[in-house]
Amino acid sequence: MRELVYRYDSVTSTNDVARELAEAGAEEGTTVVAAEQTAGRGRYARRWHSPKGEGLYHSIILRPPISPSRAPLLGLVTAVALAETLREEYGVAADIKWPNDVMIGGRKVAGILMELETEEDRVKYAVLGVGVNINQASFPEEIADVATSLRRETGMIYDVERFRHRFFVRLQQWYELWKAEGETHVLERYEQLSSYVRGQPVSVLCGERRVRGRSCGLASTGALLVETEDGRREALLTGEVTKLEVIG
């Protein structure tokens, strides 16, 4: 996968630009980086706070030879690479909140928004939107209690481009391993990096339905396995997970 980077001062969303490039035939590894986003977005159409020059706002085009049903695993691959970058390159105790939010001390430091274009039974391309809070010293009041940044955690200021490149290298390693050997190594590493997915009392909001129980690992599809209060085991492919102190 060759790294080809398009840089912008300001865009509405790097995912939007990346989708246009992907539709025009951009090769795998093409990356869109912006100093700011005026309409950055995360999961569930939430706004991604993107102040100019303070964070990493970028999207990567991938063309994995997979069916759409395997696409959720690509989000897990990305989360593993991101958490490892934070832990091993920057020395912070990053955690993965299933499926693909990266946390430090219970606050969100990074998020992943994956958007797909499919063609019959295959993925035509995937756009991985990855936002990382790096040098933000403060956040808007509505997210001040739930967001953090590398700077807030360590008191240091970082080179955003260096972070991007380190993450890209690690993503490439995990992506190639996943394509060559399947999901086993990815799922094992994910469970090592996430405090949410095994043995944790959780509540998972799936649309309008809420599932409560104890997390018991990941299925081969990347689904979260939850043993519910009535003893059933459910495999959840998407949802908003919250840790509970106790089940009940």
C-alpha cells in the first residue's frame, strides 16, 4: 500500500473529499489530510470538533478484497493500530471502547468513521475517517467532560504530521496481516487493548433497543458478544456501549 497524501487547509469533511477521490479511481493508501474541518462528523452523525491545526483530521482510502459482511473487521483493524500508536509510540494508556472509539482515562481521544461503497457482494472501497485530538488544550463545554487530547494527558505539544505517519505505518502492518492471515490476530490484539469486550458489565444501546449483560469477547465477525441477564448470548454488530458498575 503506497502512501499518497493530499493536503488541504480547510474542508467540510475529509471523508467527503476522500470519497470523491475514490470514485475517481484513487489508489489504495491515498490519504486526505486537512488542517481543519468545518463539518467533521463521527458515528451517528455527531459533529467532530476540528479546531484548526490542533488535531489530526484525515481519511484513508482502502480497497480490501472482502465482502461487505467482513467490513466491520476493518474498523477493528484501524482501532488496534490507533491504540497501539498511542500506547507504544506516545506512552499513554489508550483503551478501545467497542467498536472503534479510542479512550484515555475514560475520555475520548480519537474516533473512527468508516464509510463503504459496495458493488454486489464485494467492497468497492472503504474510506477510513480518523480524527485524533492531539494538541487541543480545551474543548467546547458540551464535550469538555468526555473528550481529551494527548496534550491534556501529558502536558506536551506534538508534531501532528509525525503522529499521522507513525499511525499509517502501524495501520499498514495490521491491514496486511489481516488480509494475509484473517481476523484471529486482530481479534486477539483488540481484546488485549480493550477493557470493554470481556468480563465487563455493560449496557449497549442498539438503535431503540438496550441490551444489558456481561461482555464475553468478540465473534469472528467483530461483533460484541454479550451474555444477557436472562442467560442468552447475543452478538451485537453495532451499538453504543457503556460500562456498568454492576448488572441489575
